[in-house]
Amino acid sequence: MKLARFTIDGTIRLGKLENEQVIDLTGTARNCGDSMRLLLERYEELRPALESVQGPSFPLTAVRLEAPIADPQKFLAIGMNYKAHAEEAAAAGIKIPESQLWFNKQVSCINGPYSAIVVPKASTMVDYEAELGFVIGKRCRHVSSDAARTVIAGYLVANDVTARDWQFRSPTYTLGKSFDTHGPLGPWITTDDEVEDPHDLTLTLSLNGQERQRTSTGDMIYNIYEQIAYLSTVMTLEPGDVIITGTPSNVGIATKTFMKPGDVVRVEVNGLGAIKNHFITEV
């Protein structure tokens, strides 16, 4: 399934996509409201009904897609997880980590798949980072790599928008990664059963129609299952937690290309859809 949050007639609802139609899940996912996190907490219970429901529905062109999950407890990201990107970072004087490098994006930065991204007045170095994301589906701790796939609800497309000047002011990266609107996600969550191999997908990013990033997700240094095993050693992962898996080479800072109002960035993962965001001036 492709699970989404969408707005129609001024109201945000949960839905699923089929054949360019968004099927309203309001009557099926009772007591979930517009919270994808609550739906995922009850996913195994609700799954048969979610799969079989066929209406009411709306044309995809008639709705506004929102961030598929807006209320995760955690939004975690791994740094320098593609070799070529780690090498370009090293060339810029950033030490290549000897283990998985994790940081938080505050959940308040989450943004819709087609919503505007603000270039903050406080930063002159706003950058893009195309990433594959996944969403946890089961509460878990101490998950082995071999069992890790069983706790994944599904996958989505992400842009880890980064204010580089703020990122470099703190070794935790969190401030530079967490400006409002700097976490666009979407366009929906493709459930795990529809993805044959999450490490055999093509991830691309274009800036103003020009391709800037392209990689296979198989080029990750630490794969998704190793990421889950590592994180769950430290913390309990909860349904709805969003984890993004690193960006390939040719980020903007490598060519001193930073976002300005009017720029448009499109990120796509084959089979999962694409997000497209335009940059605007902070008011």
C-alpha cells in the first residue's frame, strides 16, 4: 500500500493511493484522526480492512498531499553514509567517521512533499541532501540486522535540507539540520511488502531541472538493517519514527551552490515517488 495524509475541503485525512485516486481511510482507521503514527501503531490490526477498503475516493489531482507522517517521536539521520559523499566531505576538512554518525532533525522541521522551504535570514549556506527514508512500524529494542526488516513499516523520499553554517557551529549538527520547513517528506509511505529490495533503488536529485545527485541505495556504507541494529542498541524505536539513510556525493557545499529563493529541488526514488519543493524568502 501507499499510505498518505492529504487535505480535501480544508481537512487533513489519512488515505491510500490506488490508480491515481486517494481513498479516504477516515472510516477505516477509526480513532486515528489524521495521525499516521497512530495508524502504524495499529497497523497489523487494521491491515485487512485498509487493504480492502475502496471508498470514498478523490482524484490525486484534487487533493493536497501532506507530509505522510507529521508526528513521529523521532526523526533521525545518518551522516556520510555513502563513500563518495564521505570522501568529498573529507576533502572539505571533515573527518570521515569510524562508526555510524547519527544526529537528530527536530520533528518541528517536517514539511510536506510539495510545500515551500524557507531560506532563513540567519543562514547563507542552505544545502540539499537527497535521501531514502524509512519508517518504523513496531516498537522494538535490540534488533539484530537479520531481523531488522520485520520492524520496518515502509519507505519514503526525503530531502535533508541543511543550513551548513549552523551545522558547523556545533558538533551535534542538530541546529543546522532543524530549521523549520527543512524536513520535507513524502509523497507517501510505500509499505515494506511493496519494496523488493530497499538497497536496489535509484536515488536522484535535480536543482532547477538539472540533475545534481544520483546513486544506488546499494552504495550505502551501512545498510538499513545495520542502521536499525545500531540504533536499537541505544534506544527503543517506536512506530512512526522516521529514519533517513544518508545522501550521495555532489551536495551543494561541494560546488559552493547554496539555495536561494526561487530555486526548485526535486528528489526521486524509483518506485517510491518524488517530492518537489521550492525555496522562498523568510518573511
